[in-house]
Amino acid sequence: MNKMKKTTLLGILASGTLLFGSAMPVMAAATSTADTDATVTFKENNTGPTTPVDPEDPDIDNPGVPGTGNEGPLSLDYASTFDFGTHDVPTTDQVYTALDDTAGDGSTANYVQVTDQRAGEVKGWTLSVAQNGQLTAEKSARTLDGAQIQIGTGTVKSGSENTSGTPVSSTVDLDTNGASSVVMDAAAGNGFGTWVDAFGTKGSSTVKLAVPVESHPDADKYTSKLTWTLSELPDNA
């Protein structure tokens, strides 16, 4: 009986050696080692201007639009000229809508475009506009007293592959005394890449000119200069 127990126990031990012995490979001892580097280098893209894109489809360029020529890495690429058309001298208060932007090969909505390609953390930026005096007649130099330009609701867009946070568009009434108004604002962490602020759509601009009847305009062309300024946020300048 004892002999049978010993034989059984030896059989179990032998089976365990076969089962567990094959699952524990012997590791070769290291005899020689060396360290190497893996590297990559980045640079800011500030070699040339960014081409204006289509404000209603930022994945494609807007052919023929000259752009500002500003170089990066933080650049104001484009800003529309606002043309409110030709009208009879008003006999009542009037509000005129800006015509489509025709700077390119076709016509588009009025818009502005900003590109941020700065290195490091996404820093944010602010785009503002100032009107440098009241609309003034070319011939008589009379001002269009009481007239006011309003930049209405804008739609902020970027290319479909841009995953950065979206800037915020603001509605502004321009100050004829030259005070700046913020049109588009990207907080820190937002606004990386190329962004457009489209003021309405083609054929339906949100840029308006209000002219009171008391302005009594001459039969003349009136103009005023708008200055657009793209600024780094103060903490990131």
C-alpha cells in the first residue's frame, strides 16, 4: 500500500514538472547595451501669407482674392470692403445692406479671416475694428452726420479638420470717433489654425448702414476708412 502511494505521488510531481517547467523560459543575461536618441524638430510657419478661403466653405480657397499680404505666425489674412451700394437721396430714415464681397473671381459673403500658427500652447487672440471718422463726401467733404455702420451677427468657421476651440463673434456698432470694437475673440486654448467670421451669407449680409433723413447727403460718394487690428492676448504677448 505504501509503495502504491509513493508511486502515485512521484507521478503527480513528475506531471507538475512537465506542466510548469515549460511555462517558465530561461532569460538570457544581458552582456552589452547602448542608448540612442529619437528626435523631431518643429518651427513656426511664418514664411508667407495665408491664402483667403471661401467664407461659407473654409475647406476651399477663395480664388482671386488678393488678401492682406500679412505674414504669420499670427496673421490677419483678409477683411472685406463694405459697399452699401448707390441710392436716391433719402426722404426718410433708411438702413442699407452691404453688397456681396466681389474681390475674388465670384461673389461671397462679407468676412474677415485670421490664422494662428504660433508654436507652443494655444495662446488666443483678439480681432478689433475702428472707424476712422464719419463717412465723408469725396467732392464737398461734407460728413454723413448721424450715419452708423453696424456689423451684425457673424458665423465663425474653420476647415473640417480643425479641432481647436472656436472663437466668439460679436455684434458691434462702429464708433465714428475712432474707438475700437472687438469683432472676434479667441480665448487662450482657442482659435488655432485658420478661422473666418462670415457676416451673413451671400446675398444676405448682416453688415448695415443706418442713415437718418436729417443727414441730407449730397449727390456724391461717401467713404470712411476702417482699421482692423489683430492682437495677441496681453498675457501671451
